[in-house]
Amino acid sequence: MFHLPITSLKTQFGDLDIYLFDQLLKGRIQKGMKLLDAGCGNGRNIHYLLQAGVEVHGADTSEAAIEKVKQLAKELAPTLPARNFIVADLATLPYPNLYFDVVTCSAVLHFAKDEQHFRSIVQELWRVIKPGGMLFCRLSTTIGLEGKLQHLQGRFYQMAHGPVWFLADENLLAELEKQMDAERLDPLKTTVVEQDRSMTTWVLGKV
């Protein structure tokens, strides 16, 4: 049996989210597309995309994270302008309407300040997507752990590993889909991590 060395996989894909990799396999992210990684952090989900001919943009509230991403892009995609990576509030993105083919937002939305902030971020991400484009989100939710989490108030929960997170439920996601007239491209897929948290993959298409 042939085994690709782990070091080769790491070099090619970095720490790419396995559920985002699934979207690559489905052909929903392709060379030449304009993609925004919203809440890009240090760039773990764009390592491969930078090398694959995708026009990558990144936004994050952390100036230090953006500096690291700029350096990563300089190494992996030297022709990509540094101005593609900016410090920005995801609820007020400085991009025109219908600008991106794909927007990804991984492990970010559960840090929303409140429900209005959560809704504002989702609607802002949706605003900048072109018709025919895709929104890919990975976020912690209550799905699969209903009644098992320490509820504080509203949609805030004390997580077993320490922090307080804003957790959406399936009804909130469905409500937002209806408001945005979005098409769910994949069923909601939720992974429960040792009864500590659940991570839901939410993939929407813009008609």
C-alpha cells in the first residue's frame, strides 16, 4: 500500500480544516476564484489555497495575526498583494457588495458579543458574496448537546474548557437562511467533541 509521507501532506495543506477540504473535493473552491477568509487568524485555512491559484483575501481583528498572514502569503504566493490582508471588524467589512466567490469563516462566530453581533457578522459575510457563491462556516452550536451545557443567559454558555461562548442553535441558523434567501448546499454536519462542545459545519449557496 502506498503511503504519502505526513511531511508532504503538511507542506501542501498545512492545518486545513477537514470540512473545508471536503469543499475542495466537491469543486466549490477553484483556481482563480476570489476568496475571503473572515477571521483568518494566522492563516491555517489558506496555506493550501495560497499555493493553488486562489485569489486569497483575509480579514481579522488581530493586527498580529494579519502580520503573520502577510508573511505567509509573501512566502507561498509572492505575487499576491499584501493589501489583500486587513485588520477589520467582521460586522463592518470594507468590501463592496457581491465581491467574493467564496467566504470562509471558521471557528469565529461563537465569539460574537451578542445575538445582534452574530447576526450582523453573518449578514455582512453574505453581503459580499456574489450570486452563485458560497459561504462556509464552522462554528460551535448547541446542536447535539441540548440540555448538557451550562447555560448562563441568552445564547451564552460556560464551556467546560473554560471560556464563555455564544452558541447558535439550529433554529437560528434556519431563520438566517430564510432571511437571506440562502440555499443550504450541504446538510448541517455537527461533531460533538467529548461532550465538551459541538462544532457545526454550515454551508450556504447564494442564488
